Amino acid sequence: MEYKDYYKTLGLARDASQDEIKRTYRKLARKYHPDINKAADAEQKFKEVGEAYEVLSDPEKRAAYDKFGSNWQQGQDFKPPPNWDAGFEFSGADFGREGGADFSDFFSQLFGGGKFRQSGHYQTFHGRGQDQHARVVIPLTDAWHGSSRTFTLNRPEVDDSGHVINKQHTINVNIPEGVTEGQRIRLKGQGMAGTGQGANGDLYLEIGFEEHPLFHAEKRNIHLVLPVTPWEAALGATIETPTLGGRVKLKIPAGSQSGSRLRLKNRGLCSAGQSGDQIVTLKIVAPKAETPEQKELYQQMAKLMPMDPRAELERY
């Protein structure tokens, strides 16, 4: 996916005010409008200008886009880092993802979907405030045990000079035991302020997980790749295996193969009435033959236990 430098597209500095962005867009939109400009590339430039304005004119989208900084160049191969949008608040509570039909893959990957779309709820006299949502990232261990955590969120606003600033605020959140990735926690009244006597909106937190060196989650199940020796797999063994709740004994059946999957019941993410398991995938690790005696042992194994692990490939 190619990186899009939206400031370069509009010919603006990164510190341009919102008014400068609006004026420049109107000028370029008139210049490249297909009804006026008959050049072969006018329609494409018109779309590029429109996409840049879609992002930079919206304080929320712009604040998130600016997180990448000025280190990326137009057209560079780009992949957004995991959880890149964590800690930013956005209007609305729709977490769905939608692609923009006339926008680039870059736009659709970053901004396609409800979290970057205005919710359509406008404040009126005595009107309820807008709902906000943000993505927060927690360790898997917090999801297993439950925890109380403090997060600092960025709420993009436009200051008096027309520039987008990130106004930080801190929230305290009780993470329920067994929470899953993508689950939302509603914080009542912690969204945008209402007008008049209107109630505040709500804040919805979408849960993401930090990368763990051993485990990864798929819904409520926790997955682990467990290295075993050839003799443990061939003869069977009982070995200690890490889980999010501590080490437990796992029985390896004799004759297990690399890729075999074993289940530790109720060792996944569990909450009231819903239980996940830990899925252990075996990975056979063969020792290196470095001494003459070790090499001889492998040669004896080849004679005593001949096999062709590639037999299935001969059909293709």
C-alpha cells in the first residue's frame, strides 16, 4: 500500500490552519473539476484533492493522520503499525469498517468505517452530547485476571487560531475479567458535553491487546506454540506448560506430530457463562548433531526407523 502525503497533495505545510486547508481545497477543486479542466489527468487529481481534504478538514482524521509524522514520503510502501489509532477519541459509536468507493486503499485502510465518521447527532438547545469512542490497548494478562487501569486519551479540537490540537484527558477504567479483543466498554456520561441541560454523551472504549511473546488470542481462545523434543513427541510425556494463569501440566500423547493441537479446557478468556480454552500447537524441535557420537545416533535412527516424510508430495 502506498503512503499518501495529503499535505503535499494540497501544497500545504503540516502546520496549516483549518481555514487555509478549506481555502486551498476550494481553489484546487475548481482548478481540476472535470467539467472545467479537460486535461487527461484532471479527474484523477480532482479525486486526490478531495481525498486529502476529506482527511485534513476533519480534526479527528487529521489528528490521527498526523500521528505518522513527516517521515513518510509520497508513494512509499506503507503498512500502518498495529493499534496505530489507540488513544484517539472519535465521534460516534459505530465501530464498523467501510471502504470509500472513490478513495485510495490507503484511505480505506486507515479511515474506512464508522469510527472516523461523524455520528450525525448534532447538539441543539438542551441537546444530548455526542458519543465518543476510542481504542485502548491492554496486556493479555489484564484480560485474563481483570484489572483497573488509567488511560490518557487524545481528543482532537480546533484552537482559536484554527489549528488542530490534541486535548488530553485521563480516565480510570475497570477492565472486566475475560474481556475479549474488540469488545466495547461503555463509560456513561464521559463523551462530549451536552448543551443547555442536555446530558453528556457516552464514551465507548474498544479493547485491543498488546502483542505477547508467547500467546495470542482468537476470540476467547488463547493460542500457544509449544516446542517439544522428538522423543517427547514419539514416546509421550507430561510437561509443564505456561498459561495466562500460571504453569500447568500437559500430557503429550505418544506419536504426536508437529502441528498437533491439544486443548487445555477453561484456560482461555472466561467470564460469566462464557469460557475459552487454551489451544497448544506442538512444534517438534530436533537437536543438532554436532559430535561424532550424535551423528552416529542419527544414522542409526535412519536405519532403524526409515521413513519418507515427503511421500505425499510425490502425487503433485
